[in-house]
Amino acid sequence: MTPRAADRARYDRATAHLDAPVAIVDLEAFDANADDLVRRAAGKPIRVASKSVRCRALLERVLARPGFAGIMSFTLAESLWLARAGFEDVLLAYPSADRTAFAELTSDPKLAGAVTVMVDDVAQLELVDRAREREDLEVRVCLELDTSLQLFGGRVRVGARRSPLRTPAQLAELARSVARRPGFRLVGLMAYEGHVAGVGDAVAGRPVRSRAIRLMQSAARKELSARRAEVVRAVRAVAPDLEFVNGGGTGSVQHTAAEAAVTEIAAGSGLYVPRLFDNYTSFSGRPAALFAQPVVRRPGVGVVTVLGGGYPASGAPGADRLPVPYLPEGLRYDAQEGAGEVQTPLLGSAADDLLIGDKVWFRHAKAGELCERFEELLLVEGDRVTAAVPTYRGEGRTFL
């Protein structure tokens, strides 16, 4: 029996009493992935990206482990919710225009002390001030650096369009604006190199493309390492008490951790290891989060149909944004139908061994987005479900 076949047998036994659709997290794999992230971080703390987990129980589980400290959130409303739930160090990774949430943040000392907001424009500070409830509460602020690789005088750009702040002078000027403005305190700097951390460099069947990605990422790491160090020096000249410099992501943990200027690493997807993280030479994780759909039809030889399963992930549309049939091995989509809203035909010789009611296990393309489809995650240890924990959606929270 192959390791994947053994996993399928375990998951089927663990959920034999439950009807699909179900979503599970294999705790042995989850914990092993957490250990691997800590190993790669080489002593620097890992701030957990909540958008990649979207389950409070699992956030608590990983933050209880040595090597993890703090949360990187994705909306201000989520940040406040987590802070009220007892999480004491929440960094909002994206700027917000939520005036209601800013009013709440600036009315409660506990929230103001626990949450750090992201800023890359003076206009964002002005928005906070217009929503401010109390003048005496300081808002903790983090600046974001644009990490994109720019070539040929900026005519070619590789990387996400995030912050407009790129140079040490630009970051230092905004740092001075924060320092001059009453009611704000600059505590951090963040730089997320998504074109390195979030792009696989070993694309199956695409050796030339994979080589090009590795060359790009090597150049990007070298350029960013030097520029990030210069930016940190410039910002610390304005704010010598800067508490943290955050960088990295699941795919670049060890590279970013090697930079002396970086004090902490961000990661989250590496806990679940969705399918987009299969194509990396820098690390190899264990799939920990899966969902199962039931077989409801057998249309012919080599074909079964499962209920639903059309859960595409965000990003540029493409086949890599679809869940992948994972267990049993050897199933694939029908090219004419793909993953359907209410039914999904699956082809392959493995289909002939499946009966009506059997489960087919899938892996989602991106980590936390799976939790938007399920109200609970079943925690599997060995061949038993030992707990059922609510996702954000199961707690009635849909932040985006």
C-alpha cells in the first residue's frame, strides 16, 4: 500500500460514520508542517497568516508551539475579533478603509494595544483620524515596502502590486509623517515577497519555465535583501524603537530568515500545504487539509460523478486554481466540464473501484479559502476524528 493509499484508508475509516461533503485537517501532518516551518526559520519567530488558516482553534494550536508568535490578519474587522478573543499581537497585513472598525479600535485601549494597522500613504492616517473616537489612544502602525523586482528601468515588473513605497527615502518620509502625527506610533515594517514565497519553481512538465522562475527568484532575493536592509536602516533612523521587521512567506522562509534586517517571518499556507505548494524546490510539506465529496453517479466505465466540488481559488484564472482530486490516486477532471457547481465527473481507472456513497478526497488550491466552504473542520488523529472545530464561517464570520 502506498503512503497516499494508507492515508485514504485512514481518512475513510475516520469519517465512515459521516456523510460527505466534509473537510478534515490531519493533525499529524499539520504539526509536522509547523515543525518544518520552525526549522526553516532558524530561530526567528513565525507570525501566522490567519487568512491561510481561518480557524481559531488551529490558530491557537500553532501559536502554542515554540517558534510561533503573533498573527498576521487580513481585515481590520477580523483583527478586532481576534483581539477580543484573546490574541494579543495582531498585525493587519493590508490597509483598511473600515471607518466603523477604526472607531472601535480607537475607543478601546485593549484593542489599540493588540492590533497594528498597515499604512503606505498619509491618506490612510487621515482616514483613521476622521474615524477616531479617543484622542488619547495611540494607533500602532506598520509600513509596507514594495518588494517587486523591477528590470530595464522599471519597464518590466515582477511581483504583486501592493505598496507604492519602494525606496529608503520614501519609507523614511512616511515614517517621519507618522512620527509627527499625534495619536500614532510606528512599530513595524513589512515586506512580502510574493513572487518568491508564493510562486513554485518546479512546475511539473515545464522545465524551461521552472528554470526561468528560479533565475528570477534568485535575482529577486538578491535585490530585495540589499534594498530591504537599506530601508530598515532608513526607517530605524526615524523610529529607533521599531519592534519588528516582517518578511517572507511559506515558500521563502529560510531565505528571508537569513537576512539580518528581518526579525520575524510570516507564514500560514505551509501548515495546510494546499496544491499550489507542491511545486517548490525549497521545501516539501505534507498535505494536511482536505475535503471529501461523495460519489453519487457512475455514468460509465472509468467515470464517476461526485456532488459539487467546484471550489476555485482566487488569483488569475487557470487550471491551477481548481481543487485537485487526490484520493484515490488516478482520478482527473473531464476537460469539458471541470469542477462543477453541483456535480463533478471524474475520469480514470480508479473510478471503476468506487461505489455510490464512497468519498473522493480533494486538495484545495489555496489554504484558507477552503474554510469559506465549510462550517467546521474535522480534526483527524490516526484513523479517528478527535474533534470538530468551527471555521470562521462556522462562527458566523465572513470577513471577505
